[in-house]
Amino acid sequence: MKKILLVGLGCTLATAAMAQTEKGARFIGANVGDLSYSRGKQNFGNSRFSVSLYPSVGVFVANNFLLGANLELGYSSVKSGNLSGDYSTRVLQYGVSPFARYYLPGASAHRFFGQVSAGVLGQTAWYPNYYDGARQSSTNFAGRFGVAVGYNYFLTPGAALEVVAGYGHNSSRNAFSSGALDVRAGFSIFLPSKSTAAAPTE
């Protein structure tokens, strides 16, 4: 009896995972990335902290094909000091990146996908003047492009864990240009299409 129940539960989750990526389904997600903290015991206790939050929304325009937009809110700080005083730097990042995501067809609770994105990223930094230590700030903007692969594990018919790994590149005419490995993890909600939600049950 227990085996039958487990098999039934697995089939239910698998069917739901497939249905939630059908045309018309809606997507809401939130991931966390670039999370790090380090502190040195020398050089006046220098430390670094960073974290980024990525909320996203989208809609399946075709079976397994999702179009959406991803926001980025990031913060980082580097605290350092010497005999002359505090030389801390703080950086705030913000941006938006439309994306296209394709899920490999399947009826399993384990779903894999590929994703491409392109958008705009802004960065405002507060830092001390090199000569007198006076605080100053600067703001820059860059184009952003990314490619990634990801994985969803459906815990319930409408909720899944998510892990995404890829490469992101920021392109600008100044020192803001950069490229790096991008790893994120979080939680996703899949809302069925209106036609599926309104379908009569027997």
C-alpha cells in the first residue's frame, strides 16, 4: 500500500510539473546570488560582504518556452582602514534583464532548462578620495548579457526549488566592464494557465 501511495504521489508531481510549463502558465521567482563574506586578520581587519537578489516574473508563450523579466538588486561593501582612517567602499547595483527560457520536455518533477538574457545594469559606488579621504560617489551603466543552464525540482504542483549557473558579461566603455561565473539559487512559483485552472474536474 505504501509503495502504491508513493508511486501515485510521484506521478502526480510529474504530471503537475509538465502542466505548469504549458502555454499560458505564469511564473514568479526569487533567487539569491553573489553571496560572500570574508574578513582578514591583518591590514586593520579588512572585510568584504556582498549579496544580490533577483526577483523575476514571466509567462509561457508556448509549451516549455518562457519569456520574462529579471530584476537585480545587489549590494557589496569593502571595509578597510589604516593609520589615516576609514577607507570603506560601498556599491549598489540595480538593473533589469528580459530573458527567454526553454525547458526540456519531460513529465518528471526534475526539470532542466537553458536561458539567455540581455538588459541594462547600473552601479553606484561610494568611496573615499585617494588624496584626502573625503567621500565621493560615481554612477555608471552597462549593457548586460548572460547565458545559463538551470534546474527546477517541484516540491508541490505549483512550487519548485531552482538553481541556475551560467556566465554573465557587463559591457561598458569604462572599468565597469566585466565578466564572471554567475550562480544563483532560490524558489519558483508556477501558476497554471487560466484554461487549465478553469477546467472542470470529474
